[in-house]
Amino acid sequence: MLFQVQMTVKLPTDMPSNQAAEIKAKEKAYSQELQHAGKWRHLWRVAGSYENVSVFDVEDNAELQEIISGLPLFPYMEINVKPLCRHPSSVHDGDA
């Protein structure tokens, strides 16, 4: 199943910079692991904000929940999820 996930990060303003850097490094490693595994299919930064729009390719809602809740930045995120399905006019076979 494909899901569009929009994540807005809102770190506390009083979080020490070294703690924020450590969380961000863990987040990067975890997200790249998921990308290499084909679970996190697309990742785009929303220009001008600490936000991204991503496409996940997972078995079901439960797997998506497990992945998202495992993100080191999860406690500091606002997340919106939309299930996706292939558009019948798409010319790309890999859209499923």
C-alpha cells in the first residue's frame, strides 16, 4: 500500500543544540535505511519549512504506524497520512 505522509517537525525551542543534532543524525540514518529497503519510496523537503512530504510503500496501516512511530523525531512531529492508489490515467507501471 502506498501512503502520502506529511511531517512537520517542531523541536522545542529550549532543546540543547547537541541533543537536537543527535536526534537528527539518528533520524537521517533510520530514514536512509528505510529508503534503501524500499519502504520509504520518496522524500521531499517542503521549501522554507522544517517539513517533508513522503511516499511510503508498506504492507498495511500497522506497518506504516510501526515505521512512523519509530522515527527519532516522532515525538516532535505533526503528521498527516493519506492512503494512495494508482490513477487509471498514469503512464507509469510502477505506481501501484
